[in-house]
Amino acid sequence: MKIINNLFRLIIILLLISCSKQEKVSIVKEKNIETQMIEAFKQGYEELENGDVLFAAKKFNEAELLYPQSDWAPRAALMAAYSYYSQDYYYDAEYELKRFLKIYPNQPNISYAHYLLGMVYYEKIVDEKKDLEPLLMAEKKFKFVEKNYPNSDFALDASYKLDLIQDYLASKEMYIGIHYIKKKKWIAAINRFKNVVNNYQETAFIDEALHRLVELHYKIGLIDESKKYASLLGYNYKSSEWYTKSYKIFNENYKSNIEIKKEKEGIFKKFKRLLY
């Protein structure tokens, strides 16, 4: 009888243990999808605050996948993109933003997604002497934001970035023009500087471009053309150092040596410091 009682107690204990395990499993199962999604989102946000952006992005993606029909899903997708962007994972951020724009084209935060994608392209710019593709893509995206979301919080900064991009593009033309001067390809250089004068009139390079045109036309014997650009330079930029240089060209003591000013740093580095 004692043995039976002990066996019965053992069975009861095993049943209690089994019930306890089942109860724990049932608690997990009873959490609805929305609760799990919110928990994943919150964990992603906490990890982003702690600086672990890769894990944060993973949790935001998880939140989106758990409940793709909810209002939290597009927020999670955008936060994943921002997580990557915040620590310079630009290619991952670009992928997430393009995906967001494709899946959630009517979301309230769509203007921010376009702007952030423009910033991703903008941050990929190394300097004005290298590949222009990221710069041109940034320009296109900022113009899109400026045109389609003029009253958004991002339109003003997009406009500011477009002004800087114009400087970058002008600096590229100047760089190539001066390269042609070194190679003594006068006509090719003239065409580059004309492009600056015709298309980048609001940039910081316009007075130097005019001076180069004065100098080069004088060099190849087109004195009237040289004087035309000198007059234009004097009328608009009389206080500029480049006007002083152009003025000396028509002085009888002028020596026709093409001067190439060496910049200590690229235009991209100069202007990038203004962004933050």
C-alpha cells in the first residue's frame, strides 16, 4: 500500500510538472501578432538608441513581417532604413528605402522616405573628381522632393542641398577644364569653362571660369572674345581677385603664362562641413 501511495505521489508530481510546462508554452502562444510586433519594434528602437544598428534593423524588419497589414509595418520599414543610414550603411539603407517606396507609396511618411534616399545618394559622394552618378541621383531625388512636397519639413533642406550640388557639378567642370589647360588643349578647356558660365551662374566658380575664358581666348589670339569676357567679369565681379588677374592680361607687362591655382582641398570637403 505504501508503495502504491508513493507511486501515486510520483504520478501527481509528474503531472504537475507537465502542466507547468504546458502553461508556459500556452502563454507564449496566447500573445497575439500585434503584441509580438510591438515588442519587436520597441526592441529595435532600444537597440538603435544603444548603437547596435544592425540588430535594430533586424528587429524592425521582424516587426514589419509579423504584422504587415498594421500601421506599424511601414514605420518599422522606414526605421530599418534609418538605422542603416545612421551608421553609414548606405547600400543597405538604399535597398530598404527603395523597397519602402515600392510597397508603401501612399504612406504619410513618403516625403521623408524620398528625402532620406536623396541623402543616401548625397552621402555616397566622395569628391567632385570621381564618379558623378551618386551626385546626379541625389540631385534628381532632391528636385523630386522640392517639386512634389514643397510644404514638407524636408523641402527647404532639399533646396539647400541642390545649391551645394550645383557647386559640386561646377567644380567638376573646373577640374576638367584645368586638366585640359595642363595638356594645352585650349578649345576643350574653353568649352568646360563656358559650361560653368552658362549653366552654373550661381556657384562659387563663376568668376574664376570667366577669368579662364579671358585668359584662354587671349592665349589663342581671340582678343575681342577675351575682352568680352573681361567686361562681363568686371561688370559683375569687379572686386574679385579673378578680375584683377584678368585686368593684368591686357597690361603690356602681362606674360602669357596660364596660371593654375592649386586648391588645398576639394570643393566637396569645403561644403560638407556646412551640413552639420
